[in-house]
Amino acid sequence: MEQPQGFKVLGNEHKVLCLKKAIYGLKQATHTWWHELDQSLKALSFNRLYANAGIFVTKHADGTMVIILAYVDDIILTGPNATQVVSKKKLFMDKWECRDLGECREFLRMRIEYRGGKTYLDQVPYLEKILKCFGMADAKAAQTPLPTTYKPEPFDGTATAALQSQYQLVIGSLLYLMLRTHPDLAFGVTQMAKFTHNPSEEHLLKTRHILHYLASTCKYALVYDGRSDAGLYTYCDSSYGDDRSDADHRCRSMQGYYFPLRMPVLNGTLRCRP
């Protein structure tokens, strides 16, 4: 890196510094922190999941697990055995300087509530902010994310820079909701996200239809019943040959899956200082 102002070496101002530690803001910082976190959790008998680099799991002799969810320096420790969770939390805090925030109530703009043995996840404050931002706070309700007969088609013209920017802003906001607490948006949002590089006014109108749907489902939440040991459910739906949105206009089938998981959970949250 360049020598920072106030720390330049006289006579060698043209030289650069070789870092021995990562600094926030640099490209290397994230990789360095993740490598350090991975190694330290391995020392605590945690193994990182192959499918998700931010989830670490350790399994005890009695078959119970403690799970760590890490998003940069926001950490959740969870598991069915409170004693094991507290024990692992203490070992983690002995390694890293952390603030123990207690029972998890909010994570990445997701609000978490516990009522009657059930866990509720929602993004109501963020969703209300999005609706207000796009002037849809008092929008009329829609029953489905997209009109039931709507088949999106590519735009043959050229979108203006203003239209493209507005469209991408709406799609980005919807993706943030979809990937966390609104799986019901998955089909509609991913269909409309295909046109972010060249949207039409009709495409923008249909994304606003999704906002109409959100205005009517603003208070919805994902519910996990801790009193039930029903386990993992799988739902599947498909369409046969009705997707013609690609450039070649060939008929393509689409298939989607939804996997809700029901399990009892005890939560603890940490915020670390890497």
C-alpha cells in the first residue's frame, strides 16, 4: 500500500509498504479474516460446511450439535442444548474480543421473535422502508407476486439509463427480501431479474406489481415450530415448456423447490472485532 499521510519515510516517499496484517477496506481483508476464523473454529472442533462457507458445525457424543453462523463479524451460536452453546460461546470469546448480545433478536435486518414455542422471522421494518421509498406504502393489494397469465418477454428496444437504474434498484431490493424471509417471491423476482440489463416500462410495471403483493403481505413471517419434530419438508412445482424469455424463444420448462425446516432452536448472538 502507499505510505499513509503522516507516516511517510523521509527520502523514501516513493516506496510502498508491505502489509503484515490485513486492514479493513482492502480486498485481501475478507479472505484473511475468513481464513483466520476457519482455523480458529477448527481448533474448537468446528467444521465448515461444504455447501455454505459461513456455517460451522460441531457434533457432540450424544448426537447434539452446536452451529455457528458467521457473516463477517456478526456471529450466531445456536443448538438444542443450552449448556453446550454457552460452553462453546465462552471458548469463542476467549479467542476473540466480542460483545455478547444475548438472545438473538435481529440479524442482517431480519427480526427474530419467540412466541409460544415458535420462532418468527420477518423483515417488516425493512419492507416498510422499501415500500415507502418506491411510493407504494398505501398501494392496493395484489393476490400474487405476478399476474397469473403474465409471460415476460425480452425488450426489443433500448432502455434509458434512468429506467435501467430504477429497475435495478427495485430488483435489488426484492432480491434482498427474497433470499431471507420471502421465498414466496422467488419465482416472480428471478423471472423479472432476467431483464435488468435492458428492461422495458412493462417490466418495471410488473416489478411494481410485486410491490403491490408485498404491501398486502407486509406482516407475513417465516414460522418455525420448536414444539414439532416434523423435520424437513420438501415442496416442488413445475411448468412445462411455457418459458420463452430467452433470446432464441425456445420453449423451456422450469422447476422449483422449497425446503422448510422445523426444529427446536436456542440462540445466542456475538459481534466480533477481527
